[in-house]
Amino acid sequence: MSEFTRFLIVGGFSAGVNVVCRYVIDIVTSYSVAIVLAYLIAMTTAYTLSRLFVFEKSGQSMASEYTRFALVNVVAIFLVWGTSMLFARVIFPGIGWSWHADDIAHMIGVTIPAISSYLGHRHFTFSRKA
């Protein structure tokens, strides 16, 4: 199985964690805040699984890798949040879509950064220490 395929599987699982956590967190806070908090939980899940199953050992400390992982994900969280909010608050209301609009918008949002995240993690987060 290729590295990218393993990355997509881990990403898909982490996206599921993201959505489930957003449902739970949404009970006690706003949709917008729940997206961010769920993303942080899913990001930690993705880092752990990526380190174990996707990328070769980098030779860097876990703290260094996690910091780099978080930096790559700073870009991704803006893509996830922005896309989710755009669909849930602008596009879906504009076309009269109301059936699970927040859920579908969030699912669309979590798929957007797949390629940029893979490249960032492959060449930055888990790059071999010189």
C-alpha cells in the first residue's frame, strides 16, 4: 500500500473523529468554536497515526514533529473552517439547502486540505533529519 494511500486512510479516520467530536462539542458551544476544537482533537489523532503507520521515522524528536505537524495544520484549519462556514452560512442558505447543512458543510470542509497536508507532512513534518 502506498504512503499516500495510508495517509488518506489515516486522514479519513481522523476526519471521522473530527466530525464525531464536532457533534459532541456542538452541544455545549457554537458551531464555529466546535469546528476548531474538534479539529484540534482530530489533528492529534492524525499525528499519532501518521507517525505510527504512514511516514518513515524522521529522526526528529516527537515534540519537533508535533510542532511541525501543527504548523502545517494551521493552514489546513483555515481551509476547513473557511470552507465549512462558507457552505453552511452562505452557499447552502443561498440555494435553499437546509437538510443537515452544518454536517455536510463540515464534511466538505475536512476534505479540502488533503493534498496540501500530505505534501506539507511528507516534506516538512516527517522529513528526515540531516
